[in-house]
Amino acid sequence: MHDRTSRQPVLIQAALNGDRTRDDHPSVPLSAEELARDAAACVAAGAGAIHLHPRDAEGRETLDAAIANEVVITVRKACGVPVGVTTGEWIEPDLERRLTLIRDWRAPDYSSVNLSEPGAIEVMRALLETGVGIEAGVWTAADAELLIDAGFANKVTRILVEPGEEQVGTDVERGIALVSEIHGVLDRHHVTAPRLQHGDGAITWPLLTDAIRRGIDTRVGLEDTLRNPDGELTAGNAALVRAAARLRADT
């Protein structure tokens, strides 16, 4: 069982942009330079890792290797901590095309893979072949079982325990119950890979607080929420990280 005595200190990963646009929040970073500045500010605020979605010149999410490699190198140089990207199926729905792009990645320290998406196992295999770490995105207990059955559970950089509003809506109790169920599956199968727990939307802060209580790494950023713990619109990623760091210090 993961608890505060087994893994300290709790790492806060900053999720800088996701699929957000400036229509969502005026400070969403898009270009490599914006992402680099924001990442550095987040690290100064208490983040120890970065997750981002590279964008092309028009601001669209992309898996293109030339862009992904350049963005990661620029951001990591600015912030000095590991930087990861996404393999989101919605960015490139054609699996073979997605795999071809991923196999040309060299710079990312890790990349998230949603177990619920078609081709997730093939994507993880491609990342391992390329030497890029894997953040295995587990939204449900069934996702956890799939990860274990595929033999990847202890080969990943970390497991993202990340049910969101898509799974539980705004029901905090249901969200806590679901993460407990996922942790139970991982514990029963003696999975030792590090875990990072987070949510999105209305359950962002409850699941982050629960993660800190459990001693599990966590994540926050504009990808997940536009609001501070008090419900007010946030100034940006660094403000969200500072709020998470205060919760970490107080828990």
C-alpha cells in the first residue's frame, strides 16, 4: 500500500496546457518559448516535473517528432526538470501514423498513454523501443487490469491514477472510491511502479489532496483546472502549483 511513509516528498507535476486554448484561459502557453517560461515559473513555485502538449505554428496539438523534440529540449533547458508529452489518440487517430511519429521521438523524458484509447499497448511498446519513458494513464480499474495483463505495469516511469469528470462527474466521493479501487488492483498485483494521482475539473483539488494524504505524487495545471482551491479563476500554472505546494506543506 502506498502511503506518506513510503514515498517522500510528494512530487508535483505541472500540466501546462493540454488541449486548452486562449479562449479557455488567456495565459495558456502554446509556443516553445511560452512553455519554457511557464515551466520555469512552475518549478520556482514547487513543481518537480512538467507535462505538456507540443503545438505547431498554428497552435494545434501535434505529435510531429521535430516539433516535440524541439519543444522538450527548449523547455527542459529553461526549467531543469524532466519534461513529458502526450500520445493522445485524438491528435493523430490513425494508429500506424501515430506509431511512426512516436518512433522518431528522442527528447521527451516520458509520455502519457491512456490505457482506454485504441492502440495503447502498441504505443507503449513503441515508446519502450524508442527509449522514452511511459506514464500509463489509468482511468478505471479495468485500465489497471489491462496494464497488468499486458505485462507493462512495472516497466513504466509511473502510473497515472487519473479518473476525471468523464468517469465520475463532479461526485467527489465517487472519485475517491474509484481511485481507491484502482490502487487496490495495483496493490493486489504487487505493482511497484511509482504512482501519480490527479483529477480534472471539479474533482481536481479533492483528488490532489487525497494524493498528498496517501503520499502519492500528484499533478495540477491549466490542463486540469482553471480554478484555485477556493474556486476563483486562477492567474495561471504557477499559481496552481503554488496552491498545490501549500496543500503539500499543510498535509
